[in-house]
Amino acid sequence: MKYPMKLSNAMHILAFIYINPKNDLSSATIAVSVHTNPAYVRQIMADLKMAGILNNTQGHANPTFTRPADKITLLDVYRAVEGDKPLIHIDTNINPDCNVGVNIQRILQEKYQMIQKDAEESMHKVTLEQIVDEFHKCTKDQSMRWD
Amino acid sequence: MKYPMKLSNAMHILAFIYINPKNDLSSATIAVSVHTNPAYVRQIMADLKMAGILNNTQGHANPTFTRPADKITLLDVYRAVEGDKPLIHIDTNINPDCNVGVNIQRILQEKYQMIQKDAEESMHKVTLEQIVDEFHKCTKDQSMRWD
DNA sequence: AATACTTGTAAAAAATAAAATTACATGATA
DNA sequence: TATCATGTAATTTTATTTTTTACAAGTATT
């Protein structure tokens, strides 16, 4: 499948770091878990770094969060990896000479923006902390917690 | 992949039919407005027909709605053309031997389903009638109204 | 200082989902 | 009957994402 999965992979990477802070956190190790290659992990980590979520130092595998995990939301990560790309797209390639086409797409865009806003409010309520908490609950393995 | 645009094109097609009920509504004519080809228009109309939104008879270009336009929502059309495909996808191709990967994706899926639900509630509030009403308002051309 | 790691990044290639196209069977209408 | 139309399956093309390759540059250990 080639659906966009940077969001899911970015959350995976962040969760991996949060769950295994003492482990080897090199892009190579994380890549094994995400089932991809180190360069792609580094690309996503670069997005997260650019968005001010992650700290990392070149040459040294020691990624850390810039803020507590309960302040890192799904929306933050979505914005970090997807930027302004919306969930639903209008068709910008309609016939420009058709009054119906031009205006309907413009009106649709307004509606999509409202839907996007609702989805983003929903994403804003989900934190990395919540997700990792649920992970620990369901695995019944609190031994690796470090907080 | 290309961005999915069946939803926007399906809404375009429905609006075109609603705005121009007396015009030629052949797939060829609609395709000119959508800037695509007749077969693709027919494919989308087949989805809408299958979903019980549109009536059409083979061999005769006379598409009609099965119900009033204020009972046709964006969600209805989304379901018609996208089926169960969600807006956000988990990564199903993670390393199955990694406890973190498997569980994080499972937990993410639950979160995505909540976001999907909110987005769908938002889509449910938008009707074809509203969109075409806005079209008529902004074009200041009510002369083609037939209701 | 040498080495063996690492990250950071760009660029190219491969994969794949969506749209576009084609082809033709079938139905409607004059 | 001729000429339209729709319905639909199969194939090709296109666009986006992921994957891969490559290498510059930083870090740590010996």
C-alpha cells in the first residue's frame, strides 16, 4: 500500500523513543521496529525536529523530546509530517470555463476546511502520553516505565 | 498515488445535475465540466447509483436523484465513492515481532476511528442543497432554479 | 589521529493507488 | 435499422509516497 503513513510512522517512532529511553535509539534500531530503512526514519525525525518536537545531535543517537509527552499531540505530529496537506482534496483541475465547476469546488473547499478543523480538534485531544499509557496498560508490562 | 478526488468529482456531478436539470446530462457533457472523460463520470455515477443516491437508465441520459437534495449529504457521497476507506491510515506493515509496533498501531487505529467519526459527523451536516444554494447566491443567478 | 560509529540530506528509483483511457456489450430513441 | 446513450471490465498513464543509494559531516572510543 502507498497510502500516506508518515503520521503513523512518526507516532511509532516517538512511542518507541518514549518506551525505550535507555535502549539504543539509532535510526537503524528504530527502522527494524517500523519495518523500514534508517534513512526514512531519519527523514521523519528531521520533520519532527524541524517542528520543534524532537531534539537530536548529528553523529550521536540520543533523540529526546523538547517537552513532556502529554504536550505532544497527534495534531502536532500531523502538522510536522504533513504540513498543510488536508485530509480531503478539492479538484483543482476542473474546466476553468465552467461556472459550475469553478464555484462548486470553491464552495466544497470551505466545507472541507470545516471538516478539517473538526478532525484537527479531535487530533489535538490525543497525546503521545495517552497512547503510551494505553500501550503499557494493554501489555501489562510497566517494568520499562522510566517516569 | 494521486490524491483521491472521487468525492469532489461526485459532488461536482451531483451539483451539475441539480443546477442544469433541463440540460443535456450525458456523461460526455458532464465530463467537459469536470475536465475528465465520460467513462470516469459513468464510473462515479455507478457508485452513486449503487449507493441509492442516483437513478439512471442505461442507454438514456436522464439521471435523477432518488431523494431531495437536502437529504443527500457529503457523508452519503463519501461513503458511496470511498466505501470504508478511512481518511487516515495506520501502518499495517510494521515488524510483527515488535511489541511496540504492533500495539502502537492498534491503539492509533482506535484514535483514528474517533477522528474519522468526528469528520463524518461534520460531513453529515453538509447537504447537496446547501452547496447548490451557496452556488446560486454567489453567482447571483437564480434564473436556472427549478424548485 | 585513526576508526567506526552516527546523523543529516539530497537525489534517484521503485512501488502503488488513483485517474485516464480503451473497448465493447447492452439499452433507448427516432 | 442507425445512432445515440449507459454500464462495465481491463489496461495504461500519472502522481505521490516510500525506498534506496550515496555521501558529507559530527561523535566517541581507542
